[in-house]
Amino acid sequence: MAKDLVYLVTGGCGFIGEWIVKLLHKEDYVKEVKIFDLNESEAITNLAKVTFVKGDITDFRQVSSAVTGVDVVIHAAALVDYLDIHPFKKMETINVGGTENVINACLAMDVPYLVYTSSITAVGPNKNNDPMVRVTEDSLYPGGPLILYGRTKARAENLVRLANGKQTKNGNKLTTCVIRPSNIYGEKAQHILENYKAVKSNHNRINYIEPDNIEKSLTYVGNVAWMHVLAARHMQLRPDVIGGQVYYAYDETPFQPMFKLYHELFAEVNPAIHMGKHIPYWKMWIMVFIFSLIKVIVGPFWKVKPFMTFPILKLMTITFSHDTDKAFRHFGYKPLFSCLESKQRTCKWLKQEIQCQRY
């Protein structure tokens, strides 16, 4: 494989992107890691071989300038919005239009390799709220995604896969692939910190909506990033195998509802935290319905951040899991971090965050 490669990570200061950058800068075949982001994170921009380029993914000229002289692009930039806080048009412009800009910039600037960060919500849940039980990348799941964010990721996925094999300006071929993470946990996972605060305000009780017997695929952020790094490396060696493919991100974390993972993490940080009660679906449905009415009434005067939407409520109450070894078969992926180490690292970060906010 070639040496002295230049990588560009869009959204490189984000949750997954930061981890991708940290792993890439340690690789001896990487000469430079360029970050393309609106916001700068000194924690990674000060690393050796890392260069920060401030830019907007919706501006084609800025994207084209950033990819000039780049060998591999990992496109992780996105507006992640599960609760429909932002207008759909804005999410569409960033997630779909931004991805189109990245593809076109790669073709125009002769960049041969592109890895795209998608989401399991690009698959579902669908309007019927059908469960997805330990599927593989080849499994058929009927209908389009219900969650608006998932619809934008599905469209972007399709653009990336269709771009595989297209000719660049200088006559080379663009090789692309897609990584689909799901239910990511780890350092800087804001949903973990927010849920911990909610549990503390609820007298250390974890109340939960999910049924006890459903399965969710949970993955540590470091392993998600590692899969990106390996895919980007090996697509240069096996473009005919990896090109145009989609891969679910996975590791050794057991299938379980999210609240059980929260309990493991929170109880490790604070032994006083314990399981509370199960909130019935109908009761939560009524709460979401009432909130939706209030939001409509006060909407013209006050923008209220939703705590839950009907699509997310549906997703929380069904099994949505995948069981696959495709990434291992295609490019030798194995988790970089064990399940135990992943949880320990997450707990260490959570403890630090709690300490910082106390003082």
C-alpha cells in the first residue's frame, strides 16, 4: 500500500470524527490528516500531522479547496437530529447536499477513495414499526425509514454507493464504501451525560421505556472509528471487494436495551444509582401527544426542544439489531477495544465530566 498519504476527515471535530482523526494520526502510512469542520477542537488540532481547515460542507468551493491534494476522504460531517429540532430543509441541505458536494469534489480533484459515515436509521424503523432482528447487510427490510434524519442518511448513502466506479477528472476511478453505526456510546457521548443528569434528578432511579426483552446493537465509538480507518486502508488494496459496499458497525458489546447499558455505566460511577420502574408505552405516548400540542400552540412565540417524538418512541420499543461479520471478511476488522475496556473508558470520561461540573 502507498505511504505518505493525506487524509481528509469532514466533521473531524465531531463525536466519531475526532476518534477517526486520533487513530489516523498514529498510523505510519499517513503523512497528514486534514480536518474540515466549522468548529475547531484543540484536543485534536494540536496533534502531530493534523491540520485544521475551517469550512462549510454546503459550500462546494470550500469543499473542493479542502480535498485538493488529498488521497482519502472520510466523510463524517452531518447534522445529527433525531428529535426534529432543526427544519428538515436544513438537515437535507447538510446531509444530502453536503455529501453530494464531497462526491463531486472528489471527482473534480481526482481523489480516489471515499468512506461515508451513515447510520442505522438509514434502514429503519419503517412506518409499520417492524422489528429488525439480528440482520446482516444482505437482509431485506421493507419500506423506507420513518425518522427524518434517517431519510437524509439513506439518500446520502445512495449517492455514495452510486458514485463508486465513477471516473475522476484525470481518468481514475473513485472507490467508495459506507459504514453504518448504531447506538454509539463512549467518551463525549452527550446522551450518556444527559441521561446521567436525569437519573440524578430522579433520586438516582433509572426509569425506562424500553421493554426488558428487546435487543439493540450497541457499539463503542472507538471501534466505530477503527472500522472507518481499516475500511479506508484496505479499500486501496481490495477496491473490487470493498467498493460500493455498506457495513454495519459492530463490536463485542452484548445485545441489550439501552437502559441496561446506562445502568452498568452509571452504577459503576455512582453505586447509589439503581433501577426504577418501567414506564408503559401508552403513558409515554400521551405525554408525547400533550407535548406536541403545546409545541404547536407556543410555536409562534417560543421554540421548545422536544424530549421525545413518536418515531423515536416507536424505535425505543422494538428490537433493532444486526449480527454480521462482513467487515471482518472484507477487510479484517476486529474491535480495537474490548467490551470491558470500552465501558471502563466511558466511565472514566463520565466521572471526569461530573467532577468538572461540580466545581
